[in-house]
Amino acid sequence: MGLFSFLTQEIAIDLGTANTLILHNDKVVVDEPSIVAKDRTTGKIIAVGKKAMQMHGKTHEDIKTIKPLKDGVIADFDAAEHMIRGMIRMMNPKKPLFTPSLKMVICIPSGITEVEKRAVKDSAEHAGGKEVYLIHEPMAAAIGIGIDVLEPMGNMIIDIGGGTSEIAVIALGGIVCDKSIRVAGDDFTNDIVEYMRRQHNLLIGERSAEQIKIECGSALTELETPPEDYAVQGRDLMTGTPKEIVVSYSEIAHALDKSIAKIEDAVLSALEMTPPELSADIYKTGLYLAGGGSMLRGLDIRISAKTKLPVHIAEDPLRCVARGTGIALKNISKLPFLMKS
């Protein structure tokens, strides 16, 4: 610790399509949805995170809610910058006497392009980042799970987030082969909206679909410990009036089937690209699931049946990537794979 260490604040950011987490001193200090609300007339950002999420789908024409990230990358540069700045401000709501310079490590998808990488760096720098490092999501997930990524041992990580599913084989502190597909939690939500419309003539919003996914979402039509049936409210497309129906987990499993099949294909494709020596390691260690999408009931069993390999779910899948980013932040000098701006 240097004499002027208090002038620098070190933070780790898991910038996700659905949620953004900020870690400071090994603690999750901010865990908010990745969304902002903007006043159309003045152009000002009026809410960030949970407050903006409460407005989502319920706004009038003067207020617009924006999700700055799409498929794991920044789609709205200005909104992303305001979101990062707003979330950093949430860390210490009391106005400090001076603003410390920020040293940050940010997670990015492994299939990101140079232009998209630049957008993340620029947004972070505009939001007050003095030193900005980038780390690939599967690598951060592996560190968060507790795998020694510098070992000459192959490990396969499947990180299912909100916008992207990242499948990567990691050995010797690097990604040997990876497959990044833009099918993940958001697609599951859209599948549920579509299924309700097609099957029950019921129009529901994104937030309601998200709730169905959490309460009774499943990857299998038969589970040992099934969740209870869930009551869904929405607008009847035939009469235009509000209506309620009850759905079961097996119905939702049918709705999600196609998207889950795409993730399974991507896992098989990544296994095909794996060098034989690392395949031997993966046979022994199995596959590791991380990210919010891995909490879908029965997903581990389904992937295990498809690959004929053991599948382990990370201890805290939602915060696993953020935790790994936090560990990377503390070991910046020892980790050769961190990308500096």
C-alpha cells in the first residue's frame, strides 16, 4: 500500500447484458440490472439499475428505458457510459471530497470484436477509469469457480449469461478454443413470451416472462423435484381484456427446447475443436457451468446426457464471473492474459 493509495480506487466490473456487478475489496457493492431510464425531452438519465427496471414496460412517451448492452456488447455508447458512472456513484452515495482515480478490470465476451472491445474501454475511461484492464468472461468464470487457470490442465467452462453463452477450454492461463453464441437468458425470456402468445393467446411483457423463467423454468419435461405451477397474468389477444392462466414447468421446458438445443450444439462443437490431450483432461474433470442461465432447472442433467460427461454447477453461478474478475484485479501483475488499454 503506497502513501497515496487512497487516491486510487480498485474495482472489478462484470458488465453483463442483464445485470452489472461491481466488486470493491472482495465485496459485491453493486448488483443492479443493466438498464437506464432517460427523459426524452431533456435527454437526461433519470434512473439507473433497479429504479429503471421498475419503469421498464410501464413508461409514458416522455420516458424511455434503454438496455445499453445487447448480446454482451455495448449497443448504446452514451447510455452505457451513464450507466457505469451511475453504478460507480452507488458505491459511495455520500459525495467524497475528491474523486479517486479508478483502476478497473472489466469482463468481456470471448467472441468480441476489436471495435466492441474499444467501445467497452472508451465507456469505462469516460466514466472515470484511469487504468482499464479487460478479461474474457470464461476466464473470469474459471477463476471464480476456483480453478487454477495457469496449470497445464484443460478445463471447459460454459458461461450462460443474459446475451451470450460462452464455451471455452482453458489451459496454461489462456483460452485454447472457444465458442461464443448469442443465445442465452434473454432468448429464453423471448421464447416464453412467444410461447404464451402462440399457445395461450396471451400477451405478456418481458418482466413477466423473466419471472416465469425464474419461478418455473426448466430444461427438462420431467424433473425429480418439480416447481409448483405458476399463475401468469397478461392481455388476452382475442378479447383484449386482462386474463390469468396457470402454466407448468413442462410447458416452459417445451418453450425453451430450441434455444437449449443450440447451446448443446455449441458445447459439442467446442468439444470437437479441443486438442486430444485437453480432451483427456476434460473427460476426467467434466464441464463447469456458470452464469445466471445455468440456474435453469435440469440444464446440467440435459447437457450431461448430451455430452456423456459430468457437469458441475458453480457454487454461486450469478456472481461467479464477478468474483473471478475481483480475484484477477488483486493479481494483475501475475496474470499475463489481462488486456491493458
